[in-house]
Amino acid sequence: MRILTRYIVRSHLGPFLFAFTAVTGLLFLNAVARALEDLVGKGLEAGIILEFMLLSLPHIIALTFPMAILVAVLYAFSDMTGNNEITALAAGGVHPARLLIPIAVVGLVLTGAMLYFNDRVLPESNHRLANLLADVGRQNPTFELREEVVNEVHTADDTRYFLRAGGIDQGTNRLTDVTIYDLSRMGENRTIVAQRGEMAFTPDRRDLFLTLEDGVVFETTDARPGGFQRLYFETQIIPFRGVGTELERRTGGGSRSDREMDIAMLRNRAAQSMEETHSIAEEMHSLSERAVENALEPAPAGDRPVVVVPADRLSAPRDHLVAEQASESRVIHHRWGVQYLNVFQYQVEIFKKHSIAFACLVFVLLGAPLAIRYPQGGVGMVIALSLGIFFFYWVGLIVGERFADRGQIHPWVGMWAPNILLLIPAIFLMSRMARDMATNRGNRLDEIKHALGAPLRRLRERRATSSGSPQERAVS
């Protein structure tokens, strides 16, 4: 049995490595190609670009690793069945389900490895990648500038400029309603106001030239207190030297999103949000008690003479109090809803890490009986089944995550439903492995083709019968 176990495991190794390398390479090239143009065009060092590429890999591996397992199991068992190896083993007294044991053990090991990867490696790489992209984005003013905000621009000689633009077109680098505060000269303050402007970089993306049109320059100097100079211009070019020469890296950890946290961090955040919901619920209860007390409190009796006053004026103070309490209640309820959804979002990420890892074992249990049942499809059948199963799994995972994030279903249900829906047919097919085992002379795929073609054959027979002579139809 050790020889058989080694043979089965070895037969899966080659297809797994090929599928993992091919699919990961395709997705990696697609992801890098979309961002590499902007990175290369900003004059970054080769080490920064290499770091970006390496940090982009873990997210892709989290997708392709379970898929490579499914492809390997489908291909290996389909090949063994097509070569009648499964039939020979069954004739020798080896039940087909026995062949699943070594692969299931390997699947459990890979499930544990995938869980560790999702918990430790993936969140840290996502966090470092997010910080790197933020640092790179700050290096190029065309990506950093925001409308109606005073943006600080640094140059290579540590000169500081502050730029404000009423409108920014990121596609054409055109600016409108431009104001620049120039602090490049000691003892002098210069403010430049222009109706329009355009930004252009040098070919090496290191120097930025800002062309301003229809503007005025206001200058003040410490040498002439209380005086200023005003200059009008039609076109003025302001150079910003070395805005892309150095990448400033942040040393702090920074804030983390839910995709950048490990399971311990997520559980801690979920617990904090749950405590916050309890605190807000107590605040809502206290507000409700005060509202009831105010509603039941009798109006104060005074010794003043009775004066006829319209009813709406008498109720105005009480109505104002009720309106304030209603507004406060809505704010508190909104806070409670935000914290409650935060709990769901953190729990969704926790269950998703476990669910994707467990999918490695589910794909093993589902792929083997499917391959034994339909062995004659070849590589085309392997690819079709892999894409179909994986598409169903990821669509179910995405839909479940969306509903769970909104609080419409429980996070456990949303994240584990795809695994359960695939595990049910896997158990059914495993229970029928010996009965439904096929050979290279005929298999269930042929039966499916025959069943699908039966209605078409009956329709042809009816047309042939109806096209005959009346005597033939009468005889028939």
C-alpha cells in the first residue's frame, strides 16, 4: 500500500505544479500589467518595482492555490481511469474509495497550510502593499492633488510650495482656478493666482512644469514692510524640480482594513464593536426611559391668572423636546447600526479565511469521484469542470460576503454555504464510486451524450414519419 500511496501522490504533483504555475502566472501578469505602467513612468528604483510585484503575489496565490488542487485531482484520476488503472485495482480488491485516503490526507495538510497563509502571510502583504501604493501615490503630484484643498508639493531642494486648484482633470492634467503660495525665498512671500493651468512632466518623470495662464502675482518682502508688488501675466511657467526623485516611505504601521488583519486582530475588533453596540443599546434604553418620563410628566401648575392661549403655542415647548429626543434617537440608532455591521464585516473576514482554506479539502473530495465518473473528456473536460466548479464557488463566496456585510444573513452562512453546497454532491458521488466506475471503452459521458441526443432523434423520426405518403402514415 505504501507503493500505491506514493504513486497516487506523485501522479498529482506534476499536474498541480503545472496548473498552479500557469494560472498564477496569467493572473499575475494581468495584475502587474495594469499598474506597472504608472510605476515605471514615475522614475522608481528597480527594487521598489520588484517589491510591488512580490507583494502582489500572495493575493493571487490565495485564488490559484485551491484551483490548482482541483485541476490536479481531476486530471490525475481522469488519467488513471482512462488507462484502466482504477479498474485493475478494483479487480485486485482495492476499493476506489481507498484511493482517496492519501489524497484526502494531503488535502488536510494543504488546508492547514492555506489557513496559515490566509492568517499570517496574506494580511501582512496586503498591508505592506497598501502602504507602498500610498507612498508611491504621494510622490507624483498629479495623483496626489485634490480639488479645493491646499496641497503641499515638495521639491528636491526642500523648497515648499502650496497649491490649490478649483478643478483638476486627471486625464489631461488641466487645472482651473489655480492659487500657488510660493515659500521658496526667505523673507519673501509670493502668491500666484491664475485662471487656468496645465501640468507636464519631463520624460524621466522627475521634474514637473506648471504652465499658468491669465494670472497675477502678489509679492511682499520684509525689506518693505506694508508694501507689496502686483504683476499681471498672460503665461508663466513654474518649475518644480525633483518632485519624483525620492520615494518617501512611511515607517509607522498605519491603520489596517479588514483584509489587512489576521484572525486575532479581527476577533479583537469584532469584540470591541460588539461592546460598543451594547453600550449604545444601553444609551438607547436610557433615552427611551427619559422620553416616557417626559411624556407622562404633568404640566406645572402656576398661580398666574388663566389666559386663553392657542393650543399649538401651549404644546410648542413639549413638541420641541419631543423633536430633540427623536433626533437624538435617530443618531444613536445610526451609530448602533454602524457598529453592528462592523461586527458582521469582521466576522465575515474571519470565516472567509477558514472557508477558502477548507475548500482545498472539498475540491479533493469532489474532484476524484467526478474524474472517475467521466474519464474520457480529456484535458477539455478537466478545464471545463475546473472552471465551472471554481466559478460557482467564487460567485457564491462573493454573493454571500455581500449579503453578510449588509447584515442580511449570518456571516457563517454566507462564507460556508459554497463549501456545503459542493460537499453534498461530493459525499453522494463518493458513496457511488464503485458502482459508477467507468473505463476507456464507455463511460457516463457517453450516457449523457446519448440522453441529450434522444429528444433530437425522436424529433427526426417524427418528421420522417410525417413526410411519408398517406398510405404509409395510415399503415403506421
